Amino acid sequence: MENKQMPEIEDLEVTVEEYLEGMAAGIDVLELERLKRRGIPENLALEVMEIAPRVINGTATPEEIVRGIMILTPSLREQLTDAT
């Protein structure tokens, strides 16, 4: 019999109320918290979350794709945060 372990549950310290408020506003609060924990500032995290669905469905512009890659790459992200 194969011993399968449960995946570890990640505690993002988001309350149910915060989650529901975010969903009502169209924001995936859990994904936002994951991105912020990776060191991505909230404004850039929200931007990449807006770009991602267009990348997935093939409607993102080349500029949006490059911007998303820059946000997700720490060394390139520094260029974005230094420019602001």
C-alpha cells in the first residue's frame, strides 16, 4: 500500500472576512498574499495577477508578458521598484 502524505497547508494569515471581501472586489487574496510573501510589493502583485489570465488565454500583449516576467523575477523587479 502506497503511503501518501497530505500536502502541507500554508497559513497565509487571511481571515474569512478578508477573503470574502477580496473575492467581492474580484481579488484572490490568497494569491496576493503568496506573491507578497515572495517579496513582490502589493501594487506589482496586483498588476501581475491582472496580467496572468490574459497570458493564459493568449490575449496578453508582448509588453504585458515582459512586464509580468519582470515583476516575477527578483533581479528584474528591482529595476521596476527603483524606477518608482
